[in-house]
Amino acid sequence: MSENKRIVLSSDHAAIGLRKAIADYIQTKGWDAVDIGPITSESTHYPKHGAAAAHKVASGDCRFGIILCGTGQGIMMAANKVKGIRCGVCCDPFSAQMIRAHNDANMLALGARVIGDGLALEIVDAFLNTEFEGGRHETRVEMISSLEQ
Ligand code: RB5
């Protein structure tokens, strides 16, 4: 397991409260929450927040990223435009487990208007407690990366 315990968090205005709850939660699990905001619930644009978080993961500054918007979908799309990012929206713990185990996802997107806080924390746990399995999945992840060239 990587020594980098830093997890970047970002969101748009639709998910400020859940983002803060997740930041507090992951700290209790031994992770270092790097919450890059925004701080107020003033309407903002999810692509810039998804991209800012993605760059922190792609650069290696943070091991993982957790990003949120109303559905998780828009901010996920923005993050996946950054080279090296593999981000999936999850609404259930099984999917969160599998995007780590099979897809080596380095970012998790959540929809604050879709899931409740309790489920969100279970999804976060599943994501952070699952290792990439490698093997045949390595080839497929490399195929995803090759699409970035
Ligand atoms: C904001 O109203 C909303 O569009 C955004 O949070 C997100 O759901 C977009 O994908």
C-alpha cells in the first residue's frame, strides 16, 4: 500500500455538507484530508473543481481524490479529462470496491442529491479499503491509459 495518505476532496455548491462530512470521516480512518473547497454554498461550476482535484491526484500530490456534485456525474466527467485519472461515480459499496479492484480507480465521485450521508460513508470505506488486483486487470487499465495518447 502507498505511503501517501493524502486524499483531495472537492465539490460544487450542491455537495458542501457531504464533502465536509467525508473529510472529517476519513481523518478518523487515518487519512489526511486535503479539502480544496469551495467553502461557501454559492453557485459554482463543477468542472473547475473536478479538474483542480484531478490535478492533485495526477501529479502524485494526493493518493486519491473524492469529488462530489449533485449527481456526481458532471464532476466525474471533468476529472476524467485529466491524464492519468480514472474516476467513477458510485451509488453503492460494491461498485466502489470494484472500481478499485478491477479498474484501479484513483478518484471516486459521489452524488449528494442521490445518496444519503450514511451510504456515502459506506461507499467511501469500500473504495479506500480495496486494493487493485492487478493481473489481467492491469492489461485493461493499460488499455484505458493508451487512449490518452
Ligand atoms: C448543479 O445544479 C448540478 O448540475 C451539479 O451539481 C451536478 O449534478 C452536475 O453533474
